[in-house]
Amino acid sequence: MLLVAMKLQQLRYIVEVARHDLNVSLTAESLYTSQPGISKQIRLLEDELDIEIFERSGKHFVQITDVGKEVISQAEQILLQVENIRRLAREHLAPEHGKLDIAMSHLHARYLLPQLVGHFKEQYPQVVIHLHQHSPRQMLQRLLSGRADFALSSWPISDHPELIGIPFCRWKRVLIAPEQHPLTQRNELTLGDIALYPLVAYVSSCGRLSGIENFFREQGVEPTIGSSVCDLELVVRYVEQGAGVGIIPGTLLADRPLASGLKVLSLGFDFPDEVGVIMFRRHRFLRQYMLDFISLCNPSLSKAQLQQQLQRPQQEWTQEVLANLPCLG
């Protein structure tokens, strides 16, 4: 058993080093172990296989070898299946007990998770829930490493082939601006009108522009980015301070009074909604309480429907699910 456990540990190390861009220090930190220990176990694995998985410059990994890429790909599948076996056993022994690890954005943590978690705990009081607020990149890392069961974020977070994303909510976006701003004097707004003025843009903490700016450019309009912030609520604060206009999900204003001197404008044209998505690892065994959590997020999908849909290519059913989502405001 010691040999099997050691080999699984070695496989986990090479997979995590690859996911952390060959940074052994960050890998050790994420796995709560030592950097020398990881390096030693990887060398032992390479010696056993009589290959090099990583090219080195001194003590540093600089590149994954061609054969190393294949080994890491196989190691990912082995680790996934091992975890699936463990989940299957736990489902058989204690279906009402377990844990649920959820990575999420600030928007979903504040406006959706409290109600969802409350309903879920009524049904599964013995399931321990761990909630972690992360950037999109961190959420992807947690999903791919198996440290998160689900990630809740805005669509699209990623088109990674190992991940499945299910839309589960939609929010109308609105524009906020000072009361005396020229845009407030117009009966109808166009993208061209908005692009004339500085926009307080939301940029995720991994540096990616939100879908709003991308939508402008897809329509052939270049927005004027006056400033950028990494928190949607900061968009409201900066507009309050006169830094520009902002486009936000209307739900952000549901439980807070808008500062005097600001005005909310509807976006009458076909401006895309903010879409929430729940993501999880493809081919991962989902316990019954996990399927129930997905159904809580999107009540239009029963467990039976969800399992049926997952057998189809995602692009075939994503738009169907999205079309049936109610808009939350």
C-alpha cells in the first residue's frame, strides 16, 4: 500500500507542477508540503520510468518534455478516476454526509450563495460546505486540481475542454451615471453614445476584461476606458466619485440606496445580460447531493435531465438551457 500511495503522490506532484507553470515553490505551497520533497519525488518517478518529464536549468524546471506531456495527461486521468472511486465509495457508505467545496466570484458570493446554501443545508444538514472567493484564474486552478467541486462565476469563465459549464441565472445590466451627465438627457442609448464617455470598467483580478468591453468591440465600437477596477461594487463607488459611467448588473442596486446625484438608465438595445454559470470537472463522479446542488442553482434542470444532458456535446444544449433561464432583474 505504501508503494501505491507513493506513486499516486508522485503523479499528483507532476500534475500540480504543470498546473502551476512549473513553479515548484507555488506547487509546494498549494499542496502544503516542501519544495525539496516535491523535487525529490519527481526525480524518483523519472528514474523509475527512465525518462525526463521536465527539462531543467540547474535546479529549476524550464519546460515539459514531449513524453512528459503525455505522462502528465495520463496522470491527470488516473488521479481523476481514483477520486471518482473514493466518491463512489462514500456515496454508498454515507450518502447524506460529505463536503462541498465551492469557488465563486464576489457577485455570486453576495447575491446568490446565501439563499442557495440555506436551501441546500435544509436538505443536507450533514454536508459541510466550504466557500472560497477567487479570481476566474484561481477558480479554474481549483477545479482542475480537484480542490473545488464547483465554481460559480460569470459566463463565460473558460472554454477549457476538461470543464462543463451550466448557465443558471441571468441579470439585466444597467448603466449608472451622474444625473447631469449628457447620457441622461437622451431618450435612447446606443453603444456609440456610451463609447463617447469614460467608462469605469470591471477587470477581473487575473487581468481579463469583462464581456461588456468585448461586446462593444464585437459591434465595431471601441469603448473609452477611463479607469478599471477589480470589484463590481467599486464600479458604483467610482461613478459616485465622478470617474465616469458604469455598466453593472442591476442586482447590485437591489439592497443599497443609490447615492444622490446618480441616475440608473436602462439599456434598451440588445445588450447582453450578466449570465451566471456553475462549472465542474468533466468526467468527475457527482454525488447525489452535488446533483441536487446543481438543480438548486438551475431548477429547470432535474437530476434526471441533467444526467441526460451531460451525455450530449455541451454546445448542443447550452443554448437551450440559456434560453429557458428567467431574468432576475
